Amino acid sequence: MWIVNHAADRVVLVNGSLLPLLAPLLPHLPTVEHVVVTGPGDRSLLDGAAPRVHEYEELIAGRPTAYDWPELDERTAAAMCYTSGTTGDPKGVVYSHRSIYLHSMQVNMTESMGLTDKDTSLVVVPQFHVNAWGLPHATFMSGINMLMPDRFLQPAPLAEMIEREKPTHAAAVPTIWQGLLAEVTAHPRDLSSMRQVTIGGAACPPSLMEAYDRLGVRLCHAWGMTETSPLGTMAHPPHGLTAEEEWPYRVTQGRFPAGVEARLVGPGGEHLPWDGESAGELEVRGTWIAGAYYNGVDGEPLRPEDKFSADGWLKTGDVGVISPDGYLTLTDRAKDVIKSGGEWISSVELENALMAHPAVAEAAVVAVPDEKWGERPLATVVLKEGATADYETLRAFLADEGGIAKWQLPERWAIVPAVPKTSVGKFDKKVIRRQYAEGELDVTQL
Ligand code: AMP
């Protein structure tokens, strides 16, 4: 509701299955003039609604297929998405015709997703999440078949769809691939048509990549943001390496394409070297990177200081290192780093190490206040169906197998039925921190 009102949307296109959610909101959406409905669903829910209601199929029936395209400046706004607003209100990012065109060309290049007209791409990303990662535009440009699973995002129908439709490429966040893995482990399916899978939106645990390697499916790690259209990096190893030599490259977030400039900035604002060791905040700029947000005060573009540098670079809020050959490794979101006694602990490193344990399905680690150290890690763990593990064993596993330093090992643990997720399927650490603060978690302290 906040987003529709901020964007002053005039038309809402909605699947009938979502009408029970939309109908009660309509009285609070004064700018909406038209609601266009597709698919099955109870239209009577919209009886008496202020906006005009249209059937999508009726609207397009009998329309001429040719369209008299207007001549537009390439920098005119073409689309808009909102950030997920895990801190503060969501912010609107406007994509121009130009930025979408250039981004689509990059997506299709071999150093990125390398899509050609021989591909079928399965896009398991909602369209409100960075235009479904730009894939509807990129696949259109290359004449590729695109599969969208509608509302059947659950592991079982997804596995069935992959076996039936045989996509050669797919894109989704790690939680979707985690769920699918559990499904095909229990009920084997042939997923091997997918010669390449783009996984991003959150860090991909190396253990997940290994598990898919065993299924003959190659996951390629990608990093991006709503503000970056989203393609920022992709982790294709350099050419000509053995599988073993490729591995350290595959588990990074990857390299920047030519259209994205990057720099690392230290706490004092100094620019850090790409030496694989100096950690700082990643800043980027480029032809498909936002230079401002939509509609600040009096309709002016919004350039908050914590999001844009004085010289116009986007401050990503992601912390990491870049190797001399240009591969980015993110250690955390700046706001998720655990600051323990003046030292930083990477929540992502702990999560990746935990998710490599055979009994663990998912793990999310957050900073919680600690009297002595300022902050300490709290590990929340989802066990695989039928699996058991005690906290001491998991903690020992982190040290022995995960190579985690002793002072970084969590002493607070909670087994949870599920990790809370955002609307696009990422771990919602804000919710976990709140649950902890309000005493909703059954925490054991070792
Ligand atoms: P959003 O705009 O909602 O897509 O969120 C963008 C944020 O997701 C980034 O700033 C990162 O913190 C996170 N993110 C995206 N891709 C990755 C990745 N491959 N590894 C780690 N974090 C990622």
C-alpha cells in the first residue's frame, strides 16, 4: 500500500487469486483508477470498488497487433521497482529505456548469463523484484522462451515443471534452490537440462553449489541490487581451469562486467586496494546503476548521503574484498556484520559453515546485544526433516570443519521451524532480531 501510494500508481494489474488481498486495500489507494484482472478468481470481491475493473482478456481481444510506438527520449522512465525496505521505507528506483536496453545486452553476453535463442529460461523471480532480474527484457531481446511458474513456486511443482519443460537456464534466490534440493533428494527428478542456473539476491552457500554439482546442475553466483537493475557481478571462473582450480572463483560473488565500475571504500572514506584482503564498503556506478531514488521532497530525485557518495557513486551497504583479478567476495551487509569487542564477525561465513552440516537445512545468524562484547552472534537453525543435532555438535562442527575461529563461535543457539523470509525469499534478519528482543525464541546459551 505504501509503495502504490508513493508511486501514485493509476493502474493495477492483478491475478484473480490475489483479489482477497487487494480488495480491502483499494479504499486506501486513492490514485488507482483502473484494476485489470487476469486468471481465475472471485470478481465479486471488487463490487462497489472505486476504480474501474477490467478483464485483461477482454481488454486485449480484437486489438490490432501493430502499435504506433511514440518517439521517446531513451532516457524517459520505462519501469520502476522498490527496494525491499529492510531499513526504513522502501525506495523507488526508476529504470529508463536506455538502462533497460543496455542491461539486457549485458545479461545476454557470455560473461553474464550467456542466453541465446536456443535457451529456455525459467524465471523463478517475482516481477516486482528488480523486473524479475531484467529477464523478461533480456529474453525478449534474444528471442528466448521464458517460463514463469505463476504462483506454483513450491518445490514439488517446480521440480515437476523443470523435468517436463526442460529449461536450459534458470534464475532464483538461494532459498528456492534450497527447497528444490530437499524435494529432489526425497523424490528424485531429472534437473540436468539446466546447464546454467543464476543464483543471487543473497549469498549462495558453497555446500548448496556442491550439492547441485552432484545433480549435474551448475549454479553460477551473481550479485546485484534493485539499484543495479540488478546485474552487478557474475562468478564465471577464468577460462581453462580444472574443476578444482575453478572452485575458489565460483564461491565468490564474481566479476564486474565492463559497464559496471566498482571501488571499495574504508571506514575513513579512503579507497582500498584490490588485494583480496582489504575489506570495505562496495560502491558502484554505471549505465544501469541508479544515481538517485524516485521522488524525494517536492518531486526532486532523492540522493540520501548514506546511499550516494558526494561524487555520485552508489553506496551498496555491502562489505567485502576484491581480488587482484577483480573477483568480489562479500563478507556481509554492513548492517548485518556482528561487531564483537571491536572485531567483526561475518554472519554469512557462519551461515555458510552451518549449512554445510548434513543435519542443517537452513541457518541464519544475527547480531544480538551482549553486555561484555557489545554484540555476539545468535545462530538460528532449521534442521532437515527427521534430522537431529545438538548445539555442542554444531558448534564443534563450525570450529573443526568450518574453520571458524574460536572467538567467533556463537554461544547463543535456537532451533526454529523456519527462517523468516522477505517477500522475495531472502532471510529476514530484522524479524529474527525482533523475535529475539521480544523473547519469542527458545534460546540456549552454551
Ligand atoms: P535487493 O535490492 O532486495 O535485491 O537487495 C540487494 C542486496 O541483496 C544486496 O545489497 C546484497 O546485500 C544482497 N545480495 C544480492 N546478491 C547477493 C549475493 N550473491 N551474495 C550476497 N548478497 C547478495
